[in-house]
Amino acid sequence: MNRRRWLIGAVGVATTMLTACGRVGADLSEQARRMSEGLTRRMQRLIVPRDALAPTYSRAEISPDFRPNGSVDPAASDYLALKADGFAGYRLVVDGLVDRPLSLSLADLRARPAQTQITKHDCVEGWTSIAEWTGVRLEALLDEAGLKPDAKYVVFHCFDALDQQEDGERYYESIDMIDARHPQTILAYAMNGETLPVPHGAPLRLRVERQLGYKHAKYIRRIEAVDSFADIGGGKGGYWEDRGYEWYAGI
């Protein structure tokens, strides 16, 4: 079954049927979309094993020109100051519903066990590219911080604002604990054997390989464990989700 095609078709039918109902129809259409998203997420969780791996590739299959998605050069002053110093002063904060909050430099992250994987990036716009990513497993950092029992989601707070304004809305994303603890979910600091380039999210980006590209947060400054994201941003779990995208973007 093509899950995404079925979902788009189902939501399209629901939207067409409800359009004539004005504002009530729009509200019901949004409810139908959210219900469909929840259904497809539960079905995929039921059918696909939690540790099922995304396909991996050989170095010969790495794309010669990996197109960067989203922001490519954040304009925020705090990010520019870190970039000017080669990210020597960068600290990744891991906090929220944890017993032992962390503040880690890039050297700290590189000192932890590294994982390298060659995977395909699937963009919601329809293009794909393959690259090699090296970083630290997110699960290892969450275990080090000690998640509290009520932690259900991990929220990634980022340096970039897509409107490139100093006071613009910063990008954020979130995933549940199933994806956070997946063996291929890493915080990457290197790409194709080199230091992660700025257009691809330096100094640190998320690779959550069973999700579409907009879930792969770049320019990460803070990771927050929460029991709900209702009071973060627009309350939908991510920058693009607040603008109508699906929160669950599994592939």
C-alpha cells in the first residue's frame, strides 16, 4: 500500500465534501486530516517493527550534488557569532523532563561513540539525495540525561528562522520516543567524511531516517524532552506542522 498516496486521497475527498460548509467545513476538514494522520501513524507503528531500518547505500551511490533543504545560512546574531569562531563556543543543551541536564560542546559530542550511515534523504518537494552522515545516537544522549517517566516527545529548538530575520520565528521540530530511540536516529556533525557544512545544518543536525526531510531539524541548539508540545510554537509539533504539514511524516 502507498500510505502517503492513500492519505492524500482520503483527505482530498474529505476536503472536497466539506468545502461548501464554510468555516465549519474548514474546521471539520482539519479534524479529518488529523484523524487520518493519527490512523496512518498507528497503522504503521502496528505493522512496521520499531527497529526496522531505513535502506542504506554504498559510498559509490552518494549523490554528487546533495541539495540543501530549508534554511541554508541562518542570519541570527547568536548563530553568526558561533560560526565566526568555528563553533568553538557552541553548546548543545539537553533539558526538559530529564534528571541530568546536559550542556555539550562539539568536542564532547565527538568524544562519544560515533555512528556512520549512508542513507537517502526524501524531501516533501519530491527530490531525493544520498549522503553519508556521522554523529552520536540520540538515544545515547537521552539515556545520559536520564529521561523522566512522563517524557513522551523530543523537541529540537534551532538557530534558524526561515524568514532570515533576527527576531523571526525559530525553526523547531519534534519526534516521539519511538523515533528518538531508533538505531538510525543520530545527531550528525559530519557529512561525507567532512565537517558538516553550514547549508546542511552546521554545527549539528538531526537525522531521523524514517521520516521526510522537514523532520530532520538543522542548526540544533537545544533538545527538550516534554510530555506535550501543545504550548510550544503553534502547538502542532513543528514549524511546518504549525502551517498545515503532517506531524507524522513517516516513509
